[in-house]
Amino acid sequence: MNIYDFLIMRHELVLVISALSLLIIDLALKPESKRHIIPIAVVLFALNAIIGYLPTPAGILFGGMYQSTPLVIMMKNVLNTGVLIILLQSYGWLTKEENKEKIAEFFILMFTTLIGMYFMLSAGDFLMFYLGLETASIPLAALAAYQHHRTKSAEAGIKFILSSAFSSGILLFGLSFIYGTTGSIMFSDVVFNISDAPLQVLAIIFFISGMAFKISLVPFHLWTADVYEGAPTNITSYFSVISKGAASFMLMLILFKVFSPVIHVWQDILYALSVATMVVGNLFALRQKNMKRFLAFSSIAQAGFILLGIMVGSQLGMTSVIYFILVYIFSNLGAFGVVSVIENRTGKLSMDDYNGLYHTNPKLTLLMMLAVFSLAGIPPVAGFFGKFFLFTAAASAGLYWLVFIAVLNATISLYYYLLVVKAMFINKNETPIEPFKSDMVTRAGLLLSAAGIFILGFWSQVYEWINNLSVGIF
């Protein structure tokens, strides 16, 4: 191994250097100059995102513990794009007086949790996978409690860390069963020794249960709405998009690469989880008036749709899931971006506050409409194609009843998403939200979200590109 071999870990190394640089800069700056950290951090992360797209060879390190493939590199770049949009959308919120003392902490925690997700995605064994997962989870609790002077934010951090610890214990218990019955933690070894023996089936159940918490699958979703509501909105969008996207991809990758010989076992488990998640997520979203709780249950329902592609266990399923995650990232960031901007300016979070929004802030209204149309799967925006490919993948595996249930739930979701559009365009309001303009950086983040929804919906080569990268898995 030489120094050039470590270039395989360029995503992790560049982000570690960026986090350390911010720490040093924060120590060097005077208190009145702390706000200069915001543009520095955004530029550093933008450079990290650009470097991630530079060509680099795939390879393995540390005896196979760390593996880099074109598909994993692509997923890291997708996460980078999502985080960059979140950082841009957070600019106005971070410049508020209440945050000036802890700006560096926000970026360092976010970079740290993203580093953990990088290692998790590149894991070649269950040890690296678990270390990456925990490195990603612990800073998330601190981010949820970022506004610790507010009761709801502190409560969100406590709820998340306690629930995360419990789910991690279940996950680790399952991994110990896998090691005990197969004699290895390497993915390449376990796949040849896994079977439908009772103890190994129990191990798979524990593993899926632990990951279900990270993705907010029913009945492991009870923490989601409270944490989403209590955490600052920009951090909530990170929970909903980046954390869930990375966990969904990793669950799919391990099921396909490691547990493929027992697909009949975990396919039945995912079938039940998918139905429960779609139904519960949609039914609870119907009765929400707080926009953050509304989007929380919406994201739970979306996780149920993701399972449709995962349980197929084929290249078509993997391609559909990755494409859907990509669409979901831009769509949800568009919706959360509008909610964040309005909350920062007015402090309003109720859906009733959005009545008549089109007459005072038409651009924000159009972006919110585009985002919810994509989440609902209304053509011709990207969300329609995302759901269409998932339904096609499930139908190709003969899961017709599941597709039927998913279509019914998509119809239900159409109703509550259109409630937001109705409030903004049709409902009258005697005291609507006053017209305002966001700063240029925040507007750039919102514009990127809208551009992503349009590009993914009308540029078909994105799906073909993902499909070509998925070939090596099967």
C-alpha cells in the first residue's frame, strides 16, 4: 500500500480535512467574526462535492474492510449534492443572532455525520458498516438538540439518542448472531454461509429491525414526527433526506450482496413493512396541520414505496430505488426549503398560515407546488417517473397485490399533498404571510432543488446511467 492508494478514500479524506480546517479557523477567529465561517464552510464543502466527481479508480483497502465501487462513489456524490443544497438553504437561519456562537459546531457536526455515512457506504464487512453507522448517528443527536435552549429541540435530541441506542443494540445483537453462525463478518464470506436456519433468520430479523429505525419504517417510526418537529428545520431536512437516503441504500446493498441466498426470508419481512409503512404514513399525514410533522409522515410513507424496489432483489429494483432516492432528495429539499424560509422570516409552521401564500410570495408557492407534485407522483415531474419505475420493478417480480396497495396509497397521498396547494392558491386569508425576499445564497439552494426536479424528470439518461452502474452488483 502506498500514498496513492489512499486516494480511493478521497471523499472521506477531503471532508476530514475540511472539518479540521473549520475547527482551526473557529479557534483563530474573534467572536465578532464568527459569521465568516459560513461562506468558508460552504466553499470548502462545494470543493469537496466537485472533487467527488473527478474520475478515480475503484479499489479496496484494509483487507477488504473498505471498498470503493462506481456505484458507491455515485451515491456519495448524490449525498454531497443534497448536503450542499441544505447548507445553502441554511445560510439565512445560521446568520440569525441566536446561532452566532455555535456556527462552527453546526458545520463540524454535519461534516462528521456525513463522514460516518461515507464509511458505512464503503463498508466491506459488518464492523466497518457498524462503525460508520454509529459515527453518523451520534452527531445527528447533537444536531437535533442544536437549539438546546428550546425545550422541543432538547427533547428531540434526547428522544433520538435513546431510540438510536436501542435500535443499535438490536442491530448489533443481530450482527453477533451472523458472526456466531457464519464465523466471519466479511460480506464476501457471509454470503456463502448464510441460510434459512432459525438462528440466522432471527439474525436477519434483528438486522432489518435495526435498519428500519434509521429509515423510519412502521412500527419503528414513533420517534420520527417528534424529532422532526423539535429539531431546527434545516436539520430536519438532513434527517429526512440524507440520513434516510444513505440508510436505504445501505440496507438494499447488504440485502442484495450478503443476504441474497435467503431472499425468500427477507422479502416476506419487507412486504409486511412496506404495506404497514405506506398505510400508517399516509393515514397520519392526512390529519397533520404542522408542516414539519406533515412532511415527517409524508417521508414515512415514501420509505414504504422505497421498499417496493428493494424487495424485488434485481438490477431493475436497485436502479429504481436509487433513482427514486435521487428524486426524493430534490423534492423533499424543495419542500423543506420553503418551510424553512417561511419559518425563519415569520415563525409560522401551520398549514393554515400558508393560506393565500400565492398572492404575496408567488415564487415560493410555485416551488412548493412543484415539490409536492413530485412527492405525490404527478406527471410530468420527476416524482411520477420515480414511482412508475418502482411499480414496474415490483410488477416484474409478480408482486401485483403490493403494487395495487401502493397505487391506492399513492392516491391517498395525492389528496393530502393537494391540501397544501389548495391552501396556497385557493384558500383566503385576512392576514397572509407578507411579501419578502430571501438572501441570494438561500435562493440558490431553492433554485438547485427546483432544477433537480426538472432535470431528473426530463433527462432520461440519468436512469440509464444508474442502471449501468448497477450491473456490477448482479
